[in-house]
Amino acid sequence: MPARPPRSCKDLLPRRACARRRVPRMATAIETIAQWAAGTPPITSPAARQKAARGIVDTVAVMLAGSAEPAAIKALTALRACSGPVTAFPDARLAAPFAALVNGTAAHAMDFDDGENVGFTHVSAVLVPALLALGEERHASGAASIDAYIVGVEAIVRVGEWIGVGHYGRGWHSTSTVAALGAAAACARLIGLDAVATGRAISIAASMAGGFRSQFGTMVKPLHAGFGAKSGVLAAILAEAGIDGSNEALDGRFGFDTLMADKPKRTFAEAVQLGAPLWLEDFCPSAKRFAACGSTHGALDAILELKAEHAFSLADVAAFETMLPDISYSTLIATPPANEMEARFSLEHCAAVAIDKGALALADFAPHVLTRPDYLAFRDRVTIHPYDGTNAYRDGVYWTRTEITLRDGRVLATEVTDKRGSSRNPLSDQDLADKFRMCAGHSFDLRGTDAILARLFAIDAVPDIAGLLSDIRSAIVLRMTPPVPWHPSA
């Protein structure tokens, strides 16, 4: 009897399964972002461009001050051998990716840089160092840099909107993950990459994304901003050289959204609309009036408001209670701070200083301040209540309720719906100018500070970023003096 011929796969499968079905392929998240970032016309929105310029002013300010912080100094020391044509503050020149790393670390070193609560990133501490580094190397204009910044912000907040709070909630530091993706899109925009190459840049950046919130309170946290900035620059120039990557790196089977977040229920294209309208037209990153974790700011605003209305001292306070979103609560350090970095995440320390002095200055994180007996004793009177902040963040509203019970029986209470510096309660141009002057004079002198400040506010008209950065670097006079206190307008 002749042997039965082997059956084909077709014989083993139901007839319906063998039929080839043509299903239209949806654009991936990377393709959607890349097509928009490369294809959208030059952005002319006056509101978005003005907010971008303010973000650059604020970031250069904190970059200058932060360049004298230990994390930035050590990063620069480690990377001085990576020489190149690009400014690394205060006094070095490095290859563009490493200048972005050093300056990004400096910008975030004091936790004085801005942030946004959609992607939970320190958006400008990543974008500005990346764009200034690549812009200086390529002699980009200020107008092109602002355009690229807007593109980067849009990419960051829309990715954050899509993947949701679960990414940050899992313990990822979005500043070196989500913001790195936006930095790649921004840098690709700055150097004129087409949609295909821009997609490659975002894909490359996705493979460099990383950083854990367990590093908060250490020097690695500011390095995260540096890593994000470096990733953006490096991804763009690698893509420009022809390195390719998967367009499914964000939303494929083994994509960012599956491995690093709670898998979104909708595709990127279904969940968000890029540029319709631009996020910066309606909102802005929150600029800081205190050099401390943003989770402390609502309570600090409340303290200053209550002190302005009522006369009381730290010794008068019997109990201090505050309510804030659970995700904000999770960023705080509950134990007594062992160093300056931890103190910036200690609401107990920041509140004690603010109640005692009616302000919170850079000098208030010095080692001798952390060990003051009255500040340490105050910790026992502090209670922090977290609440479910899902809706607060989804709706773009950050609220904190603070109650201070005095020993005479009075209970002082207030609710801060929008902290100072946020989209609905922004710092004024004068506040930003004062902050810039303070930062510029924190650890060195900056000759011609007002002239440099004016050029930064008008960066849209600067013909060559390289000339501006060269002038800033040349104006720095290194010195060793106590920091200048700064208190923003009430």
C-alpha cells in the first residue's frame, strides 16, 4: 500500500484560518509622532513660542546655578576627556551628547527646574540642554530652537497622556524615559530629519530609556535629566547617520507600553491628537519658586499665604497637616534628610524652614540647617495625608489642603488649587528675571547679566545659538562666595 503523502499545513487548519485577510495596518506610535514632528509646518503660535522662550530662560538659570553642585561637577570631571565644540557649564567644551548630559545634570541638580504633570517629567531640563548642545554644534537659530522645543514638549506630554500614570507609578522616572523620546523628536526636528529618520531617532531613544525613582535623593536623580538630554542628541545623530530601529518600539509586542507601563486600552493615534491644539497653547511647564521637589510646593505656598495673613512662628505650631495627591506623596522622603539632596524631598524640612523664615532659600539646604534641633523636633508635629490624585492629574489640577493648628487653639487652613508657577498661576517675567539673576550669581559672577537675560527672553530673534552660548560662557567669572538668597514676589 503506497505511503500516504504528508499532509500540508492547510489540511491541518480550518479552512477559514487559511484565508488571507487583508487588515489595514494602523500607524504605530513612533510613525505617528515622527510624521507630525517632521511634517508639521514651522510653529507660529505666539503663545507657544513665548512659553518656550520662558522655559529656556528658566532652564539656563538653573543650569548656571546647578553647574556648581556636586553632581554636575563630578559629571563634568568624569567627561572632560570627551572634548568637543559644545559648551558645558561653567567652563568646558565637550562633544554635543556629553555637553547635553553635563548641562542636563546641572539643570536638575537643585530640583529648581520646571516640570509637567501629564508625563510627570522635568521637561525643560531634558529638552533645553539637548537643543542647546545640538544647536550650538550645528549653529541653529534661536527661532529653530524654539520650534524644536515646542515639538519636543508636544511629543512628551502626548506620550505621557497615552501611557498614563501607570508608568510613573511603577517606579520609572519619566524624565529619563518619556522625556528622552521627546528630546529625540525635538533634536530630529532641529537638524531637519525627515519622518523616516525621525522615527529612527525616537526608536533609538526608546532603547536608551531608563531610570528608577529609587534614585530620588541621590546624585543619580539629576543625572537622569542628563541621560535624557544625551539620549535625545545621540539618537538624532545616530538616526542621521542611518542607524535604524523598530517602529514598534513603543507599542509593539515587546514595546515600551507593555514592558514599562500599564498597556493602554487605545492606540496612540486613538488616544491623543498631536498639535490639535498644541499643549503649550493652553498650558505650560510649572516653573519653580523653591529649589525643592515639586510635591512640596502646594504646602509651601499654603504656609506663605497663611503667614502673610496671620502672625505665628515655628514654636507656635502645635500640629501641621497637609493633604496631597498619592503620587506626589510617593516622591517624598519620610526619614530625616541625611544630605542636601534628601532635604529637597523632605516636606517636613521644607515646611519647617518656610514657617520659621517665611521663605525657602538655596542656603536652607546646607548641612548645618538640616540638623537644627527645632527643625528636627518639628517633624513629630507633621502629618501628611495622601489622596487619590488620578482625577487631579487627569484634569490638570493639582490641589493641596493644609491645616496648621496653633498652640493658642487657632486652626489656620487653606487649599491651594494651583501652585505658584503652574499654568493657571504662572510666575511673572519679573519673577523669572529675578530668579535668573539669583542663579547667575549663586556660585560665580556673570558679567552683563541683564544683557544676557534680555537676549534669552528674545531668543526667538537670536541668529546663532553658538554665539549666545559663547557669550554666556565668556561672561562667567568663577569665585567662591556664599550663595545669594532669593525670595520670589508674593
